[in-house]
Amino acid sequence: MTEKENNSKEKDNEKEQEKKDKEEIKVVMPDAEWTTMPEEEFKEQPDYLKVFADFYIAQFNQRDLEIMNLYDTNSNMVDINHYLLNNIKFTRKELVKHVLQYHAQNFQSIIDEIATKDGVDAEKMTSYKDWNNWYEERRSKISTSLS
């Protein structure tokens, strides 16, 4: 065999080997399986609790929770505030819905303490203005000192 024939035969062998390699290494991609999380179902909350949560969030945003702290006996505010800080990107309306999903019992504990100490009937506090008036009245009862 001549050198030319040898080179030709080698090239044929290489092509044949490449063809076998391609057949042996066959990549099979599985079809994508899409799963979606079900939409979260929110528990229905009483109106007075929604209004109170809305008022609380407004006070939180203004950094004005000192008076509210007087009614927190079990560190409920720590849980609520932690949640609010982590979810501050929600609109206030959405934040009310979400915070009540996980911390309604914390808000209820604060409301219960307010009812016990101040005799407030939370179920009759149906507007933001009602809670704001209570808060300002409570603030006015605090004596101030210049010491």
C-alpha cells in the first residue's frame, strides 16, 4: 500500500470511529415537568382585626409604637414587627392580609390586653379613625416631664 492509500484508509477509520462515538453517546433530554405552587388561601378575619392590623402597621411605619408596647405582655410585637420588616415590600393592604394570616393571634392578644386595661370594645372599633382617636387619647393620659 502506498502512503496515500494509508492516509485515506486512516481517515476513513477515523470517520467511522467518530460515527460510532456519536451513536454511543446519545444525550437524551427529559421533558420539563412544570409544577406550580397552589395559590395561598387566606383565612377570613373579622373586620375589627383587619382595621387594628392596618392601624398597627401605620404606627409601625411611623415608628410610633411606644404606647402599643404598654399592652404587649407576651412579646407579641416582636413577632409582628419581625414579620413586617421581612415583608415591607407589600402594599399596606396586602401586608394586612398576609400578617393576619400568620400573626392574627398576636394581634388578638394585644387587643385583648387593650380591652382589659382600657375597657375598649374592639369589635366596635371599625375604622382607622376609631383606633387613632383611642391612641391619641391614651397618649394624652401620659404625664410628661422635663427632667
